[in-house]
Amino acid sequence: MSEVKVNKISPRSGTNVTLGDSGDTITIPAGATFDASNATTTLPANVVTTDGTQTLTNKTIDASQLSGTVATSNLGTGTADATTFLRGDQTYASATPAAGSITTTQLAYNPNSFRNILINGDMSIAQRGTSVTGSTAGGYLTCDRWNFNIGAAGTWTQTQSTDVPTGQGFPNSFKLECTTADASLGSGDIMQVQQRIEGQNLQYIKKGTANAESLTLSFWVKSNKTGTYIAEFRERDNNRTISKSYTIDTANTWEKKTITYEGDTTGTINNDNGNSLQVNWWLAAGSNYSSGTLATSWGTLVNANRAVGQVNLADSTANEWFITGVQLEAGTTASDFEFLPYDVNLQRCQRYCNALGEGSGDTGGNRFYCERYSSSASFINIGLPVTMRTKPTQTYTSFGGASDVDESTKERVSLYDGNSIVWRIYDVLLEAEL
């Protein structure tokens, strides 16, 4: 075999160099490197290696030009087999993760059903009605589970609105519109939209322990009034609060906000049906609530630190505020909004409010007639679709009689009239709110 040793081969003419003729075999010895980083290299249809140890660097080879087996040592570190995959960093990892090794945080998705601690976050349920005007005292007025807490901060119209973020799937939003302004708030003036949560629904967040869960709040919001707003957690069992600010950046534009609150290792939550946690969206705050330093970490409630920097949404009758897609979940990552079937959402709301034909008058479908008990007495008994949080307060209109005895429970309405055997009730509203 002949051997030629040179440092460089240059073309006889032009710029191309041809190694061998058709049918020849060009051998690159084991351990040698063929470096094509500074040249244009055309390979034949088949590249043949004898032991898989040759290295070809800085050259892209079409799959049709490859045959045989490439040693894993030439691809990266690790072992390649049916149970592994090659990472982008050229190392191998198991294709079957160990049990518990992937968390919902790593997925950026929470697969748990009913992960949303809040109820009716898409504002689709409004048993009491879809609009109320002239509101100065607040209360539960339109969208179920959403309380309007106000004290001397203007007059408002509240609506279950159809103005929603485009393409997000939300049917409705909660809307407030100022009709009488309060441009100069008194020290004790306050306005919030809030939802109150039973303690027995919060045990899994492990509040008051070393393993207390962080909570992440996400929502869509829109207002003509830009600036700083405050979203606060108020824990009622131990009188503790934490407040975080968010900014409405662009007027009249739906914006999604996500806020994470660290877990609170102080003060356990009562395991009962009481009001343990309030989520408060501040909209106006007098100096009693805004003259201190914003409480951005958990601590004992100090009113002056609750809503520092909050804009005054009540300062003009041009102001309005919308919210929808509200979700509160354990963890530090906001998952996609958890849409529930309408009937499931309604049943969750009915634990706190049952409107049995409320507001529709004395019509046939919404009348509840008495049953005769004796020659002079009768009763009305109505089974409820869900067990309410506690025995509800009742509002209804009675015709032809009146209840002498109320034996209602959180499972049923039971009214007794000892003086009439022909009577009925309608416009029945049952409330067991927190």
C-alpha cells in the first residue's frame, strides 16, 4: 500500500478537490477526525464506517446518507435504550419519571378537580337578579357569592355584565358603575368587592403550620380608571391580613392579573362553616385604611396598612370596574381557569343562596301551596336541592295565611299556620351567606 504524507492538498485548478474516483473507498482511520467546518463538503450517497468510532464534526448529514449503528459515546453521555430519551444537552434521562418527581408547579398546570377555592368565578350564576341600581349599602345583590362591601363611597349600579375578555370562554363579568361620585373620601370610607370562604374548605392549605401552602390569585379586570389597586386576604379566625398591589395599566382594556401570596405559618383556620378567609378587592379606601405601610407579608391586622396606594374609584361618575375569571388555588402557579358545568356551579352557589322563583311574582310555577294538617291548620314543606350552610333566613310573600311556627332547617323549609288551611307563598329567597 502506498502512503503519501502532506499537510495540504490544493486543487489543480478552480476551487474543488476530488478524493478518488467513482467506486473507490476512502477510509478515515479509527480515532481520526474529519473536520469540514471551513469548507463545503459533498458526501456520496453512502457513508460507510467500519467500527463506529470515526467522528465527523460540523457537518449536517441527511438521514438517507446514514446506515449502521452509531455508538452512544459519540452522541452524548448516558445509556440509550427503549426507556430513555436524549435531552437537548446531549445527556440521557429516563422516559419514565420516578413516582412523585413531577409537581404541578413544574407542569404549570394544576390537574386537581375543584382546585378553585372561590365559587362562581366566571360570574355565570346570578339568582337574585342581573342588575341593581342606587346601591349605597352593599350586600349580595347580583352575581352569587360576590359581596359588595361599601360605606359612604358614592352610589353604584351593579350588573351581571356580558362584557368579557375576548376568546377566554367567560360568559359574564361582575360590573360596578358609579352614579354618584365621592371625590373626597372620609377617613372611614370603604369600598370592596369580596368573597368569603368557609374554614372547612381551607384545611388543605395547612395554614398555621410549617408546611403552609402559598396561594395564587388570578383574575381578569378592566376599568377606565388606571393605577394601583389592592387585593387583600383577611383571615378572620386569627385576625391576620396580607395585601398585594396590582396595576390597571391601560384604560378600558381587559388585563389578566396573577398574584402569589406566601403561606402563613401562624394561626390555624377553624374547621367549621364560619367565615375564615375573605378575599377583598379594594376599590376605595379612606385614610383609616391607607395611611400606613402596605402589609405585603402576613401579620396581625392593622387597618392603616390594608390598602395603601389604592386609587379612588368613586371619584367620578365616569368610572366603572369589571372583573371575571377569578381563581384562587394552592401553589405558586396560576393554572387555567377551571370551568364547571352550569348545574355544578349553581349547586355550589345554592349552599349559600336559594332563589325559589324569587322576583317572578304569584305565578303558577312559583307558588308553594299549603297542605292541610287539621280542620284549622296547615303547613308548607319545601325540600331544598342542596344542604345549605346553615338554617337560612327566609324572604317570601304570603297569600291567604301566615306562618305561626317556623320549623325550617338547612335541608328544608317548613312553615306552619294554625289558623288557615288555604294559603300559599311565592317569591321565596333563602340566604345562608357568610
